[in-house]
Amino acid sequence: MQRLFVIILIFIPSFLIAQFGWVDGFIVRNTGDTIPGKIYYSPPGHRSAKILFKEEGQKEKVKYRPFMIRGYFVKDQYFISRIYDINPSLTYGLGVFMRLVNHGEKSHVKVYEYWNTDREFGYNQTFLVKSGGSSYEINPLKFKKSTAKFFKDFPELHKDINKGMYSRKDLMKIVERYNAWRKFDKWNKKYDIK
């Protein structure tokens, strides 16, 4: 009984903080136009699959699924239509809205998160995408191995990851270090500096 009470106390604040309802935001049409309005802020599993949108000054609700629009912006978060492929060899995939974690930054590697549900439970998946590349999933259970593989073109970083200098909570530090190296490396090549 005491254990149940402690579990309830832990989860109550998260329910109180996670307020769902209509909030200001905008959608980005496939043409690139941004349309301001209200977006129904729903639980993560719903936000990944569809959104409800009311254009500014309108009462009509419109449901958008991935690829019907390029993306949407709500609560300082930018969600982009992307293909979620379980099998990279497939030429098709499930369309979802993924949250762009490093939105607003010019970077070679972008970080996306997707809230996936497996009927019984939900979990967060993290994907890395190099400019012009396809999505690469970071396996949280094999973090060191999967991350080192993705960043193998930067030998020092690759070595530091394999040494265990970084953990899962340091993913953004790894990405920032890689992006800084990539920018510096391109600058050196551009000006032929050794």
C-alpha cells in the first residue's frame, strides 16, 4: 500500500504539468507558407501521428497527418514530417511528426525524437540525420556502439565515445562537438589550411 502511494505521488506532478488543450502555434504547409493559429496540444503519441489545427480567426478544426503539411510549431517545439523506417532497406516507411531537438541551429547533424507506442507502453526514440542523409536510430541499450558508428568520420570523437567518455545524457554534447568539428574542418578545407 505504501509503495502504491509513493508511485501516485511521483506521477501526480507530471499530470499537473502536462496540460493539454488549445495553444498558440503555426503549421508549415508543404509550399513553405506558415499559417498561425491554435494547435490542440495532446499527449506525445498523438502529437507524433496527427494534429488538430484552427487557423487564426477561424472556428473550423482541421486534422493534419504527416506529409499533409511540412510540420508544425507549438510550445517552443518544432515537429517535422519524416519517414520512420523500422527496416532501413525499405523504400517506404511510416510517416510521423518528429520533434527537431536542435531546431534553429545551423548544423550538419540534426537530432530528432519520436514518441513511439507499442500498444502496451510508449517510449522515446532518437534519430540522428547528417545533411542530406537518412535517419539513423541511436539504440539506447547499445549507446556507445551505435553512437560511435554514426560519428566514425571524426576519429577523435569516435575514440572518446568508445572509451566511454560520454553517456546517453551527453548526446547533445556529442552532436555539438561533431558539428563544431565539421564546421571547422570544412573551413580548413575551403582555405587549404593544414
